[in-house]
Amino acid sequence: MSASIGSSGPGMKLHTKILLGLALGAAAGITTNLTIGPTHPAVTVVNDYLAYPVGQIFLRMLFMVVMPLVFASISLGVAGLGDIRKVGRVGGKAVGYFMATTVLAATLGLIVVNTLRPWERISPETREELMTRFAGDASGRVEAAATSEFGVQTLVNIVPRNPVQAAANTDLLGIIFFGLAFGAALTLLPAERARPMIDVLEALNDVVIQIIHFAMILAPFGVAALIFGVASRFGFDLLVAIAAYVVTVLLALVLHVGLTLSTVIRFFIGMSPVRFISRVKAALITAFSTSSSSATLPTALDVAETQLGVPRRIAGFVLPIGSTMCMNGTAIFEGITVIFVAKIFNVDLTVPQMAIVMVMSVITAIGAAGVPGGSIPLLVGIMTMFGVPGEGIAIVLGVDRILDMSRTTVNVCSDLTAATWVAKSEGAWSPAQVPAQAD
Ligand code: ASP
């Protein structure tokens, strides 16, 4: 029903414009950083009065609709599935996929970091400089981490006391739980009693998608502004200083897509991975530029339906849960970062401790919010578990934006793989249903 978010009528495709915004913003930012420098008053003015507001307004337009969207699509997803036992099976498959791929991702990250050993390439002076540069920022994050607990309470917290408060606090898992309960209850009502509520939810969903179309008009400018802000402040020096660590994370992310996800796409979904990725590229570019699985959810839902032909009732159920639970890229990033920072602080981890890092990376990747930097407070939590000073996070903060952009892209790619695989295994989709178009 809804027009494709990835296209904008005649002329240049929207995702081409977004990519252009990304390239122009990055080029302008790096040039500024290298020529007049990040602290020049003109750069500060451009950042504070142009790049910051434009970037933030774009992000906020997307965030504004995430809560109603998640609630409406989860309840409709469950209600649409009709039979409560079927919900259990589809949900079970989705959660099984999330767990299995996240465990594989975290394990791969640990193998890659222990093979490349990036800590051996970092000079003590560089460590010192980064620590000084980000000390203030790091302590803020450390405090945030102190309030996040693991264990039984994490499970209890999934059930919100008050769904309105959960929405106000952007507690996505709480809203998902409420949406699941709401949808499940709808399936148990007689059809004529459930119908008015389903109509309201469908209308809510359509309105929200329309608001996203408004936001997407801003996307090329928002993306350019966000990138300019990062590139002009940090330039290349920071990336170069800890290039070994960055390369390790990026390589592991690429390997995960090239090995694990491609295997699922080719053998379990039955599509060529290149074709699959080319079909979902609008969602991947949105993930890369927003660093947020949640902000990408609307685009992901749109491409699943219009570019892959996955039925809405499956995509509308799997993708919202996936956007907060399925974070393959985040698990890779967390495992590598904990080991890397531990080594920088001379904390030697034994093999069983590495296994615990793996398990914690999986749990925190599931628990992290799909927002920019959502996993950082949880990451500091794991570091302190192993006696690594929480301030060690200062080392990674400088490059977190680029890593966040990259891991979020992998997170979203895995969400879309999950939705397509679940639809296929339910007999609700086959590769023949991919809408025809020039790839
Ligand atoms: N930004 C990530 C996402 O939204 C979460 C994280 O790893 O910080 O998927």
C-alpha cells in the first residue's frame, strides 16, 4: 500500500541522493579538518548552527515515530498471524535465528581479534593522547553503565509497569512486550470485536509511514550534516591512530556478512547474496547513515515488502523485534572491544574468560537499544566485570561513530535476513516472489 521509501518519484532515486549527501558531507568535513582545522570559529559556527540542527531534526523526525510504529506493527503482526500457536512458532523461529547468528557473530569477532592482535600496533603515546582527549566523555558513559544491571532483573524489566511510561522512556523492549500482549489478546477476541481496533492500528501504521516519507525528504541533507559534524571534528588522525582496531572490527563485520549471513541467504533463503543485498540497499544505507536500527526500522519494513516481497504480516512481526534483539554487528564489536581494551590495560583474559566475554556480548547485544551508541553503556559494564578500567572506553569513543555506522548496517542486514528466512520457512514466501525489477 505504502509507496516505496527508497524511491522519490522521477529524477534521482532517494537512496542515491542519500549516498551523495554522505559523500559530500564527508569530503567537506575532512577537507575542513585538514585545511582550516576543527577549532576554527567558522567551523564551530557551521557545526553548531547548521550541521547540528539539520542532522538532529532529521534523526528526531525518525525517532518521533518509532514508538507508535513499533506498537502498531507488533500488535498488527501478532494479530495478523491469527492463531496464537502460530505466533509462538514464528516467534520461536525468529528468536532462534537471532540467538544462533549472534553467537556465531561474537565467536567470529573473538577469533579475528585474537588472530590480528591489534593491541600490538598501538604506541603508548597514542594511548595516552586518546585517554586525555576523551576522559570527560568516558566518565559520563561509565556512570550510565553503573545503572545497568544484568540478571533476573533484566528479564523482569522487559515487562513494563506502564506502557505509556515505557514509550516515554524509549524502552523498546517494554513496548514490544506490550505490543505482543495486545496483539495476542486481539487474536482471542471474536472477529467483529477485534476489527475496529485492527482498523485503528492499521490507520496508525499508515499515518506513521507517511510521516516517515516527510522525514526522508530531509534525509540527504540530514545525512550530509551528520557526517560533516563528525569528519570536521576528528578528521583522519584519530582513525589513523587506532586504525588497527578499526580494521579488526570492520574485517570481522565483513566476514560475518560474507560467511554467516551469505550462507543463510544462499542456502536457507535461496537467493544470491549479491542480489539480496542490492535489493535491501536503501535500508543498509539508512542504517549506515543513522547508526540506529530503530530509526532504520521504517525503511527496513518498506524494503522487505516492496523490494523482497516478504509478506507484511511476517516482516511487521520479525523486523521490529529484530531491530532491538538481533544485533550481530554489535556482538562482534563488543567482543573485540572488550579484548582490545583489556589488552591495552594489560588485563590478560583466559580462555574461559573469553567464553564469558562471548556470552556477555550476546546478552548485551540483545539488550542494547537500537540507537546510536546504544551498546556503549553495556559494553562498559562488561569491561568492569573483568577488571578493565571503564575509562578504557575513551580509546574507542573517538571512532565509535564509524564503527556504530558499520555495525548497525550489519545488524539491519541480519534483521532482513531473519524476516526473509522466517517467511520462507513458514511457506509464506519464496524467491520467486521477489518483485521483478532491474537489479
Ligand atoms: N547503534 C546500534 C544499532 O542501532 C546499537 C549499538 O551497537 O550501539 O543497531
